[in-house]
Amino acid sequence: MLLQINRESSVTLFDQMVSQIREMIEEGLLEEGYQMPSTRQLSASLGVNRSTVVKVYEELWALGYFESTEGSYTRVRRRKVSVETSEGVQPLRKVGEGLFENHQFVDFEEIDRYAQLMTDPQPGVIDFYHLVPDPRLIDHKLVASCFREVLADPALNVFGYNQPRGLPALRQVIRKHMKLHSIHSSDDNILITNGSQNSLQLIFQTFARRGDVIAVESPTYAMLFPLIRFYGLEVVELESTSSGFDVEAFQRVVVSRKVKFVYVIPTFHNPTGATMSQASREELLSLCERHRIVLIEDSIEEEMKYFGMVHLPVKSMDRHDHVIYLGSFSKVLAPGLRTGWMIAPADCIRQITAVKMMTDLTSNTLSQALIYRFCRLGYYELHLRRMMRIFRKRMKTALKALRKWMPATCVTWQEPLGGFILWLEIGLKPPEQVEQWFQQHGVRITDGSIFYYTPQPGFRIRISISKTNEQEIEEGIKRIGEAIEQLRCQQVGGEVSGC
């Protein structure tokens, strides 16, 4: 058997031999049943170490090109690498084209765009894009201490399966914490999930049918849209007001449409930062009760209250089991832990848990145990108080910087009571690539258009201060102002003073 061995090549002798023998078999030069030389003979004829030849034979056997039994010769085995079609023999890779066609309602380009934008910005670019907590504020020593303790606690069984509804000890911690928000639940009302996005997916997977109607604010949380499309829901969009969800408009909708779900972020709304009034919360809940609508209340930033009084969650008033409350540790602790929770009627939780078991059996045990220990020792409450103290100053810095650097004639915003978000409406024609335009000026923002299910005219951007300190906020908002001013001058030419 003639093999061409090139000892000067960067390709190893092993890889050269495996590749050449495979090619000879696939091209029919070595027919099925051909008796291969012994490893001793082949190593002597090629002048290579016998152990290398042994490994080559083992590799080709593992790949299905050789067959052998104990005490017998190694023979060639032809793998079945083609299939018969009406046009003759075709390579499997060609026949397989179109095999993995998508028959679901998934916009892969949209999802890929979100995935790409989750990457960190380039050095020197100030990040107002990500809505995640500043990792510099996490006390790594406390987390490391909790990590060591959970590993040493056999009762937590961090390397084993967890209960489908989540770690019982963490459920009790969440139950106790939610009492601070006047949500009084039993253990049967709580399910641990892999974050709020997973909670939404489980709700729709369990209860939604194609054609069901969901009412949402416009704008609203962007990653809700792929789920809506995937599960075939019909959308009723209600334009967001300065106080959040437009309850009056919703009241008109439920008279004419059979609405199954309504999704709201009543406190520190994403992306506008608005907060619903108490009267609006009460009226919304009353409408859901009268028309038998499932109210999904997302509370991603609810903990971060800075200015004035903020009303309690809608769930705190829910006496007739219409509200599914979504909580998460992602926005105030660490998104990488992928741990959130939902509070809902016991039967609702039971059904969602059954669906959850079909997809992931149970959420991550180690993350839950770590968060449990962190909360149980009081570190979470300390962390929250520290976050609120720091971000109250940062939000004040941001609002002051907006007043200082934004062109007053073409930029407006609403001052939020808490959270991390500022929503800027810009009275100009947007550049062709909004996010790239600002990134060229050294700051990363979110194009406001992604928060609309149906594309809307206008120019809006979302600023998240969650990853930035006061110096970065000041400089970043200055860069935004300069970028907008430059755009304004391009659009009006020399007609405006200062351009």
C-alpha cells in the first residue's frame, strides 16, 4: 500500500496517514474486505514508529473504516456515505440540504442581532447599552465565602438534581423577601426559573394557543417579541403614556377584543422608565378580573427606588388569582447566575412546573444554593441598599448631565423615579445606523426602534446607566450630546447658529 509521507510538512504523520487511507477507501482504491498490512509491516515499510501506526489503525476503526476481531487481520470496511435518489447516487451532504428547515415563527436575524449586541463594547467606548448591574459593585469576597460554604454543605447537594420548582430553601427566602413588597404567598405559589425570559417562555408554552391576543405597551421589552411570534400570538399595542400603561385605551380594547394576556412593567418601565400610578394599577387589575385576563407583571428593576414614593406591585392587590409576578436577580445582582422566579396561583405553578420539567428538568442547583446563602446571611439586603445609595447618586448625575449637554431644542426625556433607564426622544431624522452612529462618537446606546413590535416613525434611544460610574455617565452623556448636535448640524446645514 503506497502512502506519501512528507516529513517536512506541518501536518503530523498520524494525520497524514489517516487522511490518505480514508481517501483511498472512499475513492475505491482500497476495496471492502481488503486485508491491511500488519502494524509491524506498515511501520517498517514507511519508516515510522509502530505506535503511530497502531494509533492510525485505532482511529480508522473508530471512524468506521476498519473492522477487525481479536487474533485476525485488520480489513477495510466501506462506510455507507451515500444514499440512492431518483437521480442516482448523491452524497449525503447534498441530499441533506434543506433537511433542517425552520417551520416555526423565529426571526433568526433578529435573534442573532440581539446576541451580537450582547458582546462587550470596544475599549474606550462607554457602555449605555447593557441593562445589567455594574460588576464592580459585587463584593467578590462575600460571594467567594458563600461559594465555599455551599460546597461544604452536604444538605444543599449542589452537584445533584434539584426539585423541579427550585431549591426549597431559596423559595423560602424569596417568599420572605416578597413580603417586603406586600406579596404574601405560600411555597406552592413559587417557581424558580432561569430568569424572566425563561419565565415568559414557560407561561406562553403552557397557556398560549396560536391566535390568542396579548396586549402590550408600545414601546416595551424587546425580547418579548420573538416569543410572541414563536407562539403565534396576536398583538394589541397600546401607546405608552408618561405614567406608563394606558389603562383607558386598554379599557376600550377589552370591549371589542378577547384578550388572553396583558404584559406590563408597571414600575420603572423598560425602556421608558415610567411608573404607573396607584389608580391605574387598581383599574388594570379590575379590568383583568372582569374580563378574565392573565396579567403578567414584570418587575425587573422594582428594587431600585430613588426618588419619592413608589407604589406596591399589582400582585400585592391580587385576591382572585389573575396576576403572574416575575422577579429576577439579574438586574440587581448578577445576570450570569440565570436565576429568577415567578409567583402565581398554585395550580398555575403546578402546570408550568410540569412543562418546565420537559425542557430542563430543573434549574441550576449551584446558582440557587449560592444565592440562597448570599440572601440567608443578609448580604443581599446589604447589596440592595448599597446599590440604591450608589445609583441614586448616579441617576442624579445622569439627569444633571442631560440638562447640561443635550440640545434643548430637539431632545426631551422624562425623569424616572428609579431604575437604570433614561428614554430620549430626539426631534431629528435618525441616522441610517443609529447605534453605529453613536459608537463612532465613543458611546454605546440602544436604538429605540427595537422596542416597538410594529415599526414606528421617530428617533428615540435608550440609555442604561447600570454599568457605568458617575465619571463615565458624565462623559458618556456629553458624547451623546455632541453626536446629536453634529447630526442636527448636518440636517439643518448652516441655518442654525453654532453649526
